[in-house]
Amino acid sequence: MTERNGDLRHSDLPVIDIQPLFTDHTGARAGVAEVIQRACRDNGFFYVTGHGIPQEVLDDLETVSRQFFALPLEQKMRIAMVNGGRAWRGFFPVGGELTAGVADIKEGLYFGSELSEAHPRVKAGWPLHGANLWPSELPELRKVVDDYMRLTTAAAAALMEGVALGLGLEADYFATNYTADPTVLFRVFHYPVPDEAMPSEAWGVGEHTDYGLLTLLAQDRHGGLQVKTPRGWMDAPPIPGTLVCNIGDMLDRLTGGWFRSTPHRVRNVSGHDRLSFPLFFDPDFSAKMKALPMKAARPGGREGEDARWDGADLQAFEGTYGDYLIGKVSKVFPELGGDVLIEPS
């Protein structure tokens, strides 16, 4: 491992072929599960191949996303998040999202599971449930996003079976107890080339952890993702044919800290516009976040690891995943938070 740019190291994150998780071969699944368990324990970040997402789907997603972000701002603002209401969907401009109270140098699109007005949770006024917003200028975006979300959600569900097996649980443990109706959120982020008006210390997105169980991230070829491991900050550059996987706060919570949600950040220094595509596969909004059975929850952080970047104690959290999620996203978009936090009637 070599040093680069002072305290930043080249990535040595593992690359894991998860294709055996889509089969019924017990031995092969167990072998992959053990590798996943080590990666979750050691870094909380790894690359995956064998995820079942064809390259043409990824190519189509990048193409149509670039077309959207090339639209004039006034056209993009026609589907601004304020128009998504309690569903928390749509477009936000550069500087419209905060990380730790600081504006990110990115713009983006928020999507989630498509729910009609007739869905019981939508009718009841549940936050973060509802319909997506789609630009009329690019009708093809909907099919591309729907295809990608469907395939990536299937990969995430298979990965959670691997996580369960690696923890000594039944493969369907999470599906039975937490993700029978998962919270699936998808983002398309565009990181522009920083200009002279932006401060030199500005980040595309600052240091943070993700909120739920797993994130699966597709990157374009330009890179910029950095991961804070026990060995220091590392680049996590794009590797063709892979997705980046990382665990979130609630998997940290459920395992009693045996797995740790790993801080990460983005700075676009490529000289090119950058796209990234994170999908968050998380517990049911109403699922209570209690620790796993004792055999799977093994309290204790990684050796040499500092306290959490934000000082939070995840093991002290009690409540539903929805409670945790709303508390987080209302700080990301404070101008929308008041509407979303209002209790449904």
C-alpha cells in the first residue's frame, strides 16, 4: 500500500464475486458469506461483481442521466423536490443538499419505490412514501431508472442473504424480520467540475455514513470516492464491471457494533463532470431496530478505530427505522424537513 496526497492511500478494498448467492449451492454460498463477513468487519466497504446488472443497463443509465443534467436549470426545477411533497422525490440544484450542515458541490435526483395515491401508506400520509417525479423532456428516464432499481434491489437482497449467513443466521433472516417491505431509495448525483468561485476545501459530499443496511453504488469512470478505514483514508476508484458496497448505520446498530458503518466522502478532482448512482437497501420504514440474536451481535469496534465522526452512539438508538431516517434526512434538506416531520393525520 502506498501513500498518495499526504494521508490518502490507494485502495486495497476487496473485490467479491456474489454470483453464488443467486444459486442454491450451499457450499458456494457459505464461502461467499464468509468473505462478505470479513469485508464488513474489516472495512465496511468492498466491491462486488456477479451482481446481475448488464453493462447496457449501466450505460443507458449514464447516458440518460447526462442528458438530464445538461438541461437548463429552469427545466430541471420543474421536478424540484418541493413538488414531491412528503414523498421526498425529485431534483435539487448544486448546493441544495447539506452534509453536516455544509452545502455539497453536487446536484441530484431522488427516487424511491413507486407508490400510487391509493397505497395505504400514502393515504395515511407516511413520510418518504409516494410517487416519483419524472422530467417530460426525457420520457425514457423512467424505464431506465426502473430497470436499474429492480436489478440492483435484487442484488442487494442477495447480498443481505450473504450477510445473514456470514453472521450465523438463516439466509432469510433479514428478509423475514426487516426487509419484507424494504425501504429502497435511489439517487443520481452529478458532481460538476469545481470552479474558481468554490472554496478549495469544498467537497462534492462531506464525510458521512449511510443510514440503513446496505448501499450499492455504481460510479462513472472519473472517480472521487474516498473511504475512511482503520488504516486511514483511501481512494475507492471505479473498477469496470463492479459496484461498490458499503454497510450503513442500522447494520452497525443491529450487530451491536461488530460491523461498523464506515465514513466516506467525495471530491471531484478528475477535471470532468462526475456521475454516481447509489441505491440504498434499508429496513422497512416501520421496523423496530433491535439488536440481532446474541450469536450474531458481537459488541466491539474495530481495533484502532476512533469514535464515530459525528459522536453518535448507534447502540443507544431505540425506535423504528423510519424514526432514524426522518431524523437524518430532515437535516440534509432543512427547508423540506418541517413538512415531512409533521405527523400524518
